[in-house]
Amino acid sequence: MINQSQKLNPKLFDKKVDEVPIRKGFGQGLLEIGEKNPKVVGLCADLTESTQMHLFRNKFPNRFVEIGVAEQNLAGVASGMSAMGKIPYISSYAMFSPGRNWEQIRTTICYNDRQVIIAGSHAGVSVGPDGGTHQAIEDIAITRVIPNMIVISPCDHIEARKATIAAAETGKPTYIRLAREKTPVITTNETPFVIGKAQLFYGEQSDRADVGIAATGALVYKALKVAEQLSKENIKAKFLNISTIKPIDIEQVVSLAKTCGAIVTVEEHQIHGGLGSAVSEVVTQNFPVPIEFIGVQDKFGQSGTPDELLEHYGMGESHIFAAAKKVIGRKS
Amino acid sequence: MSINLTDEKIKFLEEKAKDIRISIIEMLVAAGSGHSAGPLGMADIFATLYFFILRHDPKKPDWEGRDRLILSNGHINPVLYSTMAHAGYFPVAELLTLRKFGTRLQGHPHREYLPMLETSSGPLGSGLSQAVGMAIADRMDHGKTSDRFFYCLMSDGELDEGQSWEAMLLAAREKLGNLIVIVDRNNIQIDGNTEDVMPLEKLSHKFESFNFHVEEIDGHDYRAIAEAVGRAQAVFDGPSVIIARTIPGKGVSFMERDYKWHGSPPGTEMAGEPPKDEQAKIALHDLRTLGGQITSEHE
């Protein structure tokens, strides 16, 4: 059962559920926090509309810096502006920032512990026709491994808006992962969101269940639908939305392991180093249970429609469903 | 700021540069590793900056109105630490903790350990971007009325890094008259002489074509350093660069102009060099007997 305390979209499982790109929430959130906090500045590497930073640029042209196609400079300039008391938000495609400029992010931003918010758009294979060069499926791994960094992967545009606004208050380097394609609207403005807290979208906190599903980002909707399908087959599932991948909500992950005894992780990312790895690190240290990992299995992406690619790389609903059954079978 | 150095002031700077150099040798010997040539070559410029040019207060390192000095080539930090200590930021005795476990003086600058640093550095090519970001932020807040300057110190070898040129494009577009870049043109990098490893000449033309105001000076001539900075400060409508020709290893006879000393401390076994146990003694003797009268080959 949907957890009513989460106040999710009542039309969640309707055929005509609203769909909005996650990146739109970043654009809206940045505009709002820009209005509230004069220290907020925006920097972009020649992808201002695509990353939705144009809303901020149009409203605050004097607090926007166009960097051109130069992501390494993007990171360094932002670090310098942070040193002068600004709160810089930088945006590009995830493949280029934090991809191309990883070392600059590590040294000039994280090693200096400068508050810079890095918005990486077009993450995941669902970027589609552009092909593998533009499909960032390693970005969670390379950001969460850096000390001082917070990593957030919102599940819809509403959560992305909240994360963008909340990031201004962290005082820390923060990575926000965004997707390009339209994504079903899962949450509402009333859904609780706190950086570092995972939310139980399906099942009650004290429930025991046959399987726990933990998902992040654009695949949360598909994974949540699988929880519903499983319940129709009398398989009881709980579902945890892990939008903050670092610091991960240890309490909720351990609770999922204890109450379900088996977990499936779901992410549009390599299975190495992403959400599945983060969950596994917590579970194996605290309450070991079997885990199945849904994600890209050590491959590069290619051109195609988002659905074709998600199916091809084993991230479709049928794959999640099968993984749930498999992991239940692995319980001792 | 007056750019005219009196003879007394020059004498004072010479003494400071000598102290800075002696400390560099002492700290490198104590550390047993680190870079020698660059720090020695930049001692005159650091002395002129910290004891004549910079608006700063060693007792209030977080003073908001201070000029910012961003060291991009972090590996020459012995000269930064030595100069800061002699300027009163922290005790000179602490220099001997360089590179040791628990020290504030990390092998390459790290703000977490020494928060009075403007930035951490070591990986090359990133300092100018940060200086540009600082200068842009200052312009956003204060317009052209701000009297703060942002000095970015870079090596010539690090200009191999493409990011430096990305930052230059932006500095020029933003017309950052508050940005003054000083390039340590010592012609060496780890693998050899810069013009053999990756030619940079005609370097002044490159900067000019990136719309920088360019000064070329002898980096051991205090008067030339001060005058070049003064002229750079007077350029309001764009960034400036001072290409400072320096002698790597300046002041230590067996190190001068020899790229092999780029990344090694005194006490390193090296063919054609003095015995390793005598290197420190010779280096300190060289520096002390010159009595601070370190003169440039260009004079």
C-alpha cells in the first residue's frame, strides 16, 4: 500500500499521470532560491536553456556568468566565487560536469570544502538518441567517493525543486543529478523532503514484507509500480525512495533490511559504485541480507528511445519484478 | 600605492628575500623532499609582494578587505610558507614541520590544515580559474569601485594545462582590471626545459592575443617588479599579466638554471652535483655569503 504519510500524487497509478522533466524542478528551484538569497549565483557551460538555468539568468542577469564550453573552468570559477561568499550553482550535462571536470571538483571545491552546487543534467541512458557519449551512468560513483560531497538524485521535478532550494543551506559541496526526459510526477509539494532522509513511499514503517525495493532518480516510478504489481500477486513489498545517496539514510536502509530480509536496488546508473553499492555498504555492515542490483551491468549506452534502452540494459519493470522474485528466493 | 622603491626599501627587501631563501633550504632539508628550484627563484617576487605590495594583515588573515594571493602552482609552497612566516602569519620555527605528519604545512597547500591560505593547490592549471571567480564576485558586489586586487601566481610549465587558457578567455571577456597574473618564467619543468618539453614562446604574444595587458620583467629586480605591478594596477579595463623571468634555484650555485632541481630537495644524490651530505651546507653558505646582495644576470 502507498504510504499515506508521504502525501504522494493521488493520480500516481493513473494511466494519465502528469509527466514533467526532472531538470525543470532545478530551473524552478534555482529561480526561487535566487529570489530569496542574494548570495546565490548561477554559472553555466553553454547549456543554459537545456539545464533550465535560463529562468535564473533571465531574472538575474547580473548574477549569472556564462562560462562557455569549459567545464574545468566552470568548477574553478565557482570555487573562487564561493571563497568570496557567493553560493554558486553550476550546471552542464552530468557527463561533462562532474564528468570532464572531476579533479577540479575534487580539489578546488571539495578539498577546499567550498559550497558549490553542481547540477548534472541529462544523466542516465534515458537521454536516448544522443548516444553513449552523452549518457552519464558513472556520475553517482565519482561524486559520492569524494569527501565533503553531498549527492542527491531526485525522483521527480518536485523533489528536484526542493533539493535545489535545500542545497543553499547545506554549506557543503553538493551534487544534484537530473534527467532530461519527462518523468511521472510522484510527489507533491506536501511530501516531506529533508537532505539525508530516505522516504518510505510504499508500506508502513513497522510492516514486515517479503521484499524491500530501494530506488533513486528517474527509475523510482517504474520501481514503485513494481511494488504495486507484487502486492497484486500477494507478494508484500516495501519501497524506499533514496534521493540523498550521500550521506545515505542508514537508519531507513537497515530498517528495510530488517523488515524485508531481501532488497532490490534500482538506479539508472552503473551497478558499480552507485545506489546499489551505497545500500550494500550499509546492509553488509549492519544487517546482511541478499541484494539484487538493477542498473547498467558494466556497459556503455547507445542511441535509442528511453524505453528501448531501459529494456535493453535490464532496467525495465519486468526486470525489476524478476529481480524481486529472485532475491526472495535467495532468502535463507 | 607608491611604486617607487627607495634604496632603503630595496635593501630591506633583499634582506627579507635572503631570510626567505635560507628558510626554504632549511625546511626542505628538514622535510627530506619537496621542490627547490621554483621556490628559490620566486623569493624576490614573494618578498616584494608580501613586504611592499599586498594590502594584508598577518594578524587578521581573514580581513575582508585584503588583497587575495592565489598560488596556482602549489608545489612552490615552501616560498609561500617561508614568506608568510617571515611576514608574521605564523612562527618561523613552524617551517621545519613542512611535509611532516600532523603539520599545518602540507606538502602542497591545503586550507583545511591552514585556513589562512586563500586556496588549496597542487594539481596544476586551476588557480587562475579560482582567481577569476574571486575577481568576478568582487566586481558583482562592488563594481569597479573596489580597490582589492587579485594576484594569481602561476608557473610557466603549468600553462601546458588547457584550463589556464579557458580562464584567460573569461578574464578578458569580463575585463577584469582587478586581476593581475604573475607567471614564473623560469623555463624549466620536471621533464626538462619548457621550450624542449612544450614550447611556450612567444608567450607574451599569446597573452596579448588573449587581450591581456602584458609586462615582461626581470623577476629578481625589486624595482621592476614593483613598477610592473603598479602599471598593471592602473589598467582598469582588462586583466594584466607580468611575465617574470626568473632563475630557477636562484642564490644556490649548484641549483641555478638546472631543471634537475625542480622537484628535489638539497640532500639528493645526483650525478655532477656536490656530495649529497654537503649540499645543504653549500646552499646555506651561498645564500649567507651573498649577504642578501643577490643580483640578477640581467643587471
